[in-house]
Amino acid sequence: MPILSKKATNINSSSTNGDVSVRISDATFDGNVDVSVTYPRNDLSEVALQMEALTAEPFKIGQPVHLNDDGKLEVGNCLNKINIVGLALADRGQGEELPYSDVAVIDLGSAWNDLTGGSGNQLDSGRKYFLQDDGTYKKTLPTAGYILQIGNAKSNTALRVQLGNPIAL
């Protein structure tokens, strides 16, 4: 797994009207790390850390992002793709740079049906969601593989990403 080291050679930062952004890239890291904070913020739920890497397959916004051994991104599941590093922040095709985050709130309005395995267009506010074997999220625990919390529904339309550690079943 590629790891961004303290030896990053390209660090660019900017600040305008209370917005701060930092972009870090390194020859040993296949992708970029973008940190962006806009002030004033009332709580840490507004702070987002966005990373990017190349995809090994197409992605839809909100899908779980598994980092494979080649440093490419695949859609995760609870069976054999459990190295979940965040959720997709955009739709992307195979071989494209995918923005993803493990510190975000993703609001898809009423478009959650595909990501929840057909269990409805909205989330149940306040409920935890867990990764399933088909890469979808449900309120119930999976029956095989690993238990891995993906997030907590902040509202009926928004999921706060809260990745848990995989627990073998």
C-alpha cells in the first residue's frame, strides 16, 4: 500500500478569505492529498480531507473505496476487499483519478437506493450502516466476511463517513 511519507517533495499551500488548502504530492505516492478547510466552522464534521488515486474499475459517488496492493482503487466489499480508505466523492471511469475521503458527509438527496441495496431512496437518520458482500450499505450486519461500519446517517439524505475497523465473522 502506498504511504505518503514525511519526505514529500511538493507541498503547496494557499490561503484566501479564510479558506486554507494544502496539496501534497510525492514521487513515491501515486496520487495527491488535498486538505481543504474553510473557516469559520462550528464543528469538525465540516472539515474534509480529500485524497485521489487511479481507479482499477468504474466508481459511482458514495461507493466504498478499497485500496488494492497495486495502489489502485476498487469498489470495496465485506468479503475480500476490506482495505476501505474512504468513500467515492464523484463518479469516475476506470483509469481515472478518483477523489475520496474518510472524513466527510456525503449527501445524495434521495439517490441512496443503489447504495443501500434497494432498501429505499433515503437513509434512516441516526442509524449506523455496514458494508455488505455486494459493496452496498445496510443497517444489518453482514452474514459472511467482515463487519465493517461505513458511517452513520446524519439525516435521511446524508451519511457521515465513520469507517470502523474490520472484524472477522
